[in-house]
Amino acid sequence: MTTHLAPLSNALTTVGRPKDLVKRAAILQAAKDLFLRLGYEGSSMDAIAAEAKVSKLTVYSHFNDKESLFAASIASHCVNQLPTSIFDLPESMPIMDVLNQVAHRFQSMINSQEAIEWYRLMVTIAVQHPERTRLFYDAGPQRTHNEMARLLEQAHQQGKLEIPEPMLAAEYFLSSFTGCSHLQKILGVGREETNTRDSYVREVVKRFIRAYQV
């Protein structure tokens, strides 16, 4: 079975010869810091260049405009927390091991302070600037959803799970970690309960495998 998955965001790639990766990383970090601290409108390319200690020309050599830099700064956070390789499924690896690893990393990522601040920022600009929340969604949540579906399609093809609709199953799996406790964290009304996270991950993975077992 072949499922047509949406292509991954190309926010982390640029056309042309390789650039200075150290400067690129500094630009992305500076962009993330300023976007979260000052918002989209309050963060200029000049300010980002100054924060990264590079020239404005260097910033534009890596990113065409502020929108592409905005998307790349979001995508870089997701890639650092959930690299593409984590969604690969070797034939010899039990599906439970991979799902547990992805679940732990995903849960940790969405509950990180940086992710929470991104969510809050997106809510504040969603009505007036939906095009920016679309950039955020495509570079972050959509990218993760696509990669999760790719993992589940591998599991289906290898006969480890029976998943005819990997995109739907991916949403089911990932949404298990964005319930009440996650909302409480976004709203700042919940208590940190890290001692229950491991048991919750195990329960989610166990129920997921039970639902899609061959």
C-alpha cells in the first residue's frame, strides 16, 4: 500500500551551495529568541542579524525573507527534538520500541517551555495573521504528523501493524499527548507531573498497538 503524504517542509533547506552551518545555527537561534520575545512584527531582519552577530547580508544569504526565517526557526526546533531518523523503522526493530521512543520525545517536545511559548504566540496572532499560523503549522505540527504517518506506513508494510490509513492513525497517536494536561500547561494552570509521564506513554503505546495489531 502506498499513501501519498504531504512533502516535508523545506524550511530548513536552501537552494545553492552549502552555507556556513555555524552562522546558520546562530541566525536560527537568534530568530527564535526574538520572535518569542518581541513577536513577529517586533523582530526585524536587522535585529536578528545583530542578535546573531552576523551581517544582514549573511542573514539574507541563508533566508530569502522574514517569513522563510520564521518557518525555519520553528522547523529547527522540531527537527532538533524529533529528527527524521527517529521515524525510521528497521525490519529488526520491534514497533513497540520505536513508538515508545517517539512518544517520549514528542511528549517532551510539546511540553517544553519553548514549544509552549510558540503556541501562545500563535494564538495571539491567529485571527489577524492566519498566514503566519499556517507557516507555524506546516513547519511544526504538520511536519511531525507527516513523519509519524511515514513511520506507521512502514509498520504496515512490514506486517508489524495493520494500518490502512496511516495519516488518520498518526493523528490518533499524536493527539493522545495533547489533552487536558497539555492544555493546562499552555494556560499555566497545571502542575508539573513528570512522574506520571512514563506510565502514560506506556499506556498510550500499549493501547495503540492493541488497536492496530495484525
